[in-house]
Amino acid sequence: MLLFLLIGLGMMMGQAAEPDTLALRVVSYNLRYDNPADGPNAWPNRIDRIVAFVRFYEPDVLGVQEALRSMLDSLQIRLPGYRWVGVGRADGHDNGEFSAIFYRIDRLKLLESRTFWLSPTPNLPGSKGWDAAIERICTWARLQDRHTHQTFFVFNTHFDHEGAQARLESARLLHRIISEYAPTAPVILIGDFNTTEVSSPYIALTGDGLLYDALHRAESGHYGPRTTWNGFQTLKPGQRIDFIFVTKNVRVLRHAILVDLDETGRFASDHLPVLADVVLP
């Protein structure tokens, strides 16, 4: 009898541990571009903290926004276990900010990647859409889990900070591309959307059940504040503008918004990182 109990307990423990064994850790992080006018908050004073963050949390997928090519090159040198994909939004090459996707090469294999512009002409590099102040992009990657061989998509984007119509149309464009290009595949959409969950762009993404806010899907709940904006000063309530969205076939084990302060009270970026542990079907 004791033997059967031990076998049963072992099976139960194995089943409980299985999701974490298979889980992928996804992080979205607006790094704030390298602006010397930021003074003590300028990129050279923050890069070591960003690297330490990545080394500690070990995301399998890290989507960054506002990264310039020089920033990506510096991160790549310090993070040899990762590779990244993406292009600059100004010309489709190296100019302008990237919405790059880093992935752990020991866990994930890159199958395909592209970038499109959030505009009526998404395949035209450097195109600006609707009432947007500047050009905006979305980079996506089709990745394969080396452990399970499951393939999935990651979309990483950064909506415009001024154009309300641009944000709404960008959400509609993203929804259409995801539904057409990956109708059944697991999809993770991350980024800085410059809008909150009580907004028309958020509803355009989630209203019909194609995408779900990972915070509300987390089986272990949410950890941390419910805002992602600090402006290098203090947390701004009600400003959760960075999100992780998933399709219905992606389980979310846990979700967090992480407050990253050093001993002097300085933030590592003017945004907070968003983290989710997910399990693919």
C-alpha cells in the first residue's frame, strides 16, 4: 500500500512540475533610447543593470523597444547566450529605433523573422501611418522550442506616443496580420502600446478573443504594480502601457511587472519590465 501511495505521489508531483519544466519566460522591456541629455539616466549608466537583469531572470524571449543599433551591439557582446532579430524603423536597416527580439539560442531556434511598418503601407520601410508623430514598426519571429519542437510566433511592437488614430489603426493592423498569418499557431504579442486597457486600441486587439491580456490569464495571479511608466522619477499610477498578449492556446502560469531600482533609487529605464511565464500547447 505504501508503495502505491509513493508512486501516486510521485506521479502527482511530476504532473505539477511539468508546466514549469516546459515554461518559456517572456519579457517586454522598453529600454529608453541612448539619449545623452538624460544625464545620470543615460544609457552608458544603465546598460550594466539591464545586463544584470537579463542574467538574473534569464528570459527565453526578450522583446525590447527604443533600442538603437549601438545599444543592441553592446547588449549582444555582454549576452553571448542570446541572438536578436530586427531592423531600424527609419530605413529598415540600421537607422532609428528597433523593436528587436532577443532569444536564448540554447532553448530556441529561429525559423523566420520579418518587420513591417505600422502604416497603410506596412511593407514600405520608413513609412509613417495616420496621425503618428514618427514611423513605427512591429518585428516578428517564428521560433521553435528545442525541447518540445513546438513552433510559435513572437510579435514585438511600439505604438506611437501622440497619434490616437495611429494607435487604433496599428492595433487593427496587428490584429489582421496575426489572424491571417498565424490563425492557429501560438502567438505572443509584446511591446509598448502607449495606451491603457481602457482604450479602443486595447479593445481592438482583445475584443473578439483572438488575443488575451496575459495579466488576466495568469494562473498564479499577477505580481507587482499595475503600472509600467515611471519617467525616471516615480511610478505613475494607472499607466500600464506595456503589455504581453497571448492567443487562447497559450497558458500563462504567472505574470509580473518588476520594479527595478538600484541602491540610490534610480530606475534602470523609464519603463518597467513586464514578465510572463507561458506554456505552449
